Amino acid sequence: MKKTFFKLIIIYMAAACCFVINGCSKSKLDLLPHGPTEQSYFTKEDDFTKAVLGVYAKMTDFFWYNAGSSPIPAFLLPGDDITTNDNNEPFETFGSLQPSDGTLSTLYAAHYQMIARANLVLDKIAGVASGIYQTANLENYHKGEVLFLRGYAFYNLWNFFGTSPLVLERVTNDNQFTPPGTTGTQLLDQAIQDFTDAAGLLPASWDAANRGRVTANSANGMLGKSLVFRASVTGGNAADYTAAIAAFNKVSGAQLQTDFGDNFAFDTENNSESLFEFQASQAFGFDNVWLSNDFDNAVGALSIFWGFYDNNFALFGRSRFYVTPKLVSTFDANDPRLSLTLNPSDSTVTKYVKRDKKSQSGVASVNNYRILRFADVLLLKAEAVLQSGGSTSEAIGYINLVRARARVMAPAGTEPADRSAAETDKTKIMQWIMDERLIELAGEGQRWFDMRRWQIQGILTVDNSTFSSNVSANMNFQVAKHLYFPIPNSEIDVNPNVKQNPGY
């Protein structure tokens, strides 16, 4: 079960990384080390497993509570599905989003720390001595896992910042301290390469004790998604759409859950619809979500702060997150997903809240953050088929699979009705896809990435009116500037080869 595997993450993370964080000084040179050193580590197969788990564990910094500075708002607030009552929320109003923002610094640094861990493990696997690996295929699986996780980091960095350094090797000398930024889709290109390589190395599944580790389905799903994104922003490259369809076709055995709500409940994690989740878990020893998992001996919880949705006391006066009027109005009145996503009477979010479970502290949640679902893949496949000039009826068929799952949840349900398979107007069908993605994936941290690429593609106009936000009057969204977050000052100040995004 995932609980077994991710308990091990908390224990192994400190051991896997101690040779990186344990420094030395002249006064200590004659002392025996208090723990394993790099030279004494990576001498057995289990050491590599621990190091791989350390890469997974870094994802905690993307989603944890973090003493009120959680990066979660960067995933949830910029889109037109989730809003707040805070007129000064930088990820809501955009105008106040500055390079000095601490949340951005945390988000940026955590991704590069994850990349550094992945590069270290790849370096060690490349030089592993014969005979260390005893389990068949495990060396390939480990390599596939860290390539996937590095690819996910580059995918996020491209979607948030557009440009930042492409670091593909372990940093071992000061000549590597100031890598240049990237341009265009270079970060996304590397994510595509990493997902491609990972797909050929990862297993189709893991045993029950390792449930939740990434698989070939995870890699092919993220590969296809990244290809659709690249096609969107590079003029509708038909070859990328075709390659995306091929990747999606390799996703095997996945299926939509009968109950839409099972995708957001703590007791139905890692189900057949889920291709990639952040594995939240109870903390070992004690649960202190205010301390990083890198602090001392893995004392924080691997958890997610869904308190923004349920008005947890730990918000300490900060606004909870609500759904936008636009989202409410996009639903059919009798769509069963409506009540499982939101409460229309007060615009509160019910997704992830109805069947949640808090960690020991009562602040964080052990309910996994779902990053890629099969429903997402089906809608991306519909888009790829449509935009590549394929069959319009085939594209509509994928939309209808998602709508049918929702409809049959209600006895004798009639909404949402199937879209007409006879429709041939591409613009209309694309609007159906965009609306369905808004409804199906609302509040899951997907919407901003979609809006951003569609704006670049020229099929969606992102402006204040598009957001229909509770704070729309205070928004100051400028397309040329705000499609990219600012590179944090913490990076600009130490790396002269990285240039700030325009307008900041």
C-alpha cells in the first residue's frame, strides 16, 4: 500500500541526502563522520532506493503548509476557476506579483533542488559498480523514476516561468554555478525528452508495497500532455499532436472511476483513473508541518494543505479559496460533478473536502494531490485529434466519455448530455473541450497552465473579464507580462546569466 512505501520515504529521505547536506570544516577534519558519507554510500541496491525516494520527497515543498507560505496558491489561484476574497493576493490580482515574493522563491528553489537530487542519482546510477543491483530491472526502474521526476520539474518551471536554467548534470565545480537561462520551449523540450526516456524504462505497475511510484503510464501520460502543450504554443505543430496521440495510446489499463468523487478522497487514492499523484502521508514520530522535511531528521509531514478549501484554522485570517462565478455558470444544473466540486449557494469548494482526512496536527491533509488523471488524458487526446486535423467525431467521442461518466452517476441521469457527434465546426468543438476541462479539472491546479497555453496559441483571450473573479475590479492582468511569473530575486541576485522576464 502507498502508506507502507511513503512511510519509508520519510525515513529514507534524510539518509539519502545526508552526504549532500553534511558539510565539514577544518576543525572537524580529524573527526569520524556522524553518518554515511558519499564515499561510503551507494554500495548496495537499497541505498539507491533510498536516494530515489529522496527525489520524490522533495515534492513536499510544492504542496505543504509551510508556515503560511505554501506555494499552493501559485498552482490554484491564477486560473479562472478558483478565487479568494483577498484584494491583495498576488496570484489573484497579478499586479502585485513581484520578484521579491517569498512564495515564488520557495517554488523556484524547490524545483531546482528536486532537479539536483535527480541529477545526483542519475550520476550515481551511471557509475554503479557491477553486482550492486540484484533485483531484475530495478536499475532501469530507478533511472526511469528520477528522469520522470526531473521532467515534471522542468514541465512546471516552463509553465510558471517560461525561462530558467536547464541543469542536466550534477553540479561539482564552480563553473556550473551560474548556468544561463533558456528561451522558447527549451524547458518543455527537456521535459518531453525526460518523459520519453522514462516511458521506456519504467514498469507497467508496482507491487502493493510500492503503490504510488510512477509507471510507464505516468510517463506516457505526461509525455502526451507536454507534447500537446508544445504544439499549442508553437503554431499547432501537427507532428507534436500526432506524437501526443501515440503516447496516450500507450496508456494501458487506465479507466474512469465510476464515482467521480473517488478521485479526491483519501480512501480511494492511486485508483485506476490516477496516473500520477503526490503521495501524502502521516508523519513519522511527530507531525510538524511548519518544519521542512529537510530539517534535521525528516520531521515534517508529507502532506498537502487543503485548508485553503475547507477554511482551516491555520489560515490565521487569510482568505479561504472559493470558486468563481464563471465556474458555477459553466456547469449544467444537474451535472453530478457540481455538488462534488462546489457548493453553489456560497461558492465554497467541496472537491478534496468531502472525503478528506487530516494529519495528526489537524492542519495538513493526507489526501493525495492528484496531478494527472485519465480524464485529463482523454480531453487532451480529444484536443490533439481535433487540432491535428483528425476525425471530429473521434474527438467528440473522448469528450463524451468524460461526460457520460458524470451523467450515469445519477439514476436516470440526463446531464451532462452528450455533445453531438455530427458537429464539424472545429472552433465550437474546441470550446467544448475547453469548457469540459474547466468543469472536470476545476480546482486541481490545471486551469492556469491551460489558459496560458491557449492564450499563446491565440484561441483564448486571458483578461480580467475572463476570470470573473471576486476581485476582478482589483486585477491588473497584462498578457505580455503576466503569462510568465517573475524570476525570483533570490536567483537573479546570484546568477548574472539569468535574465528577468519582461515587465518585472
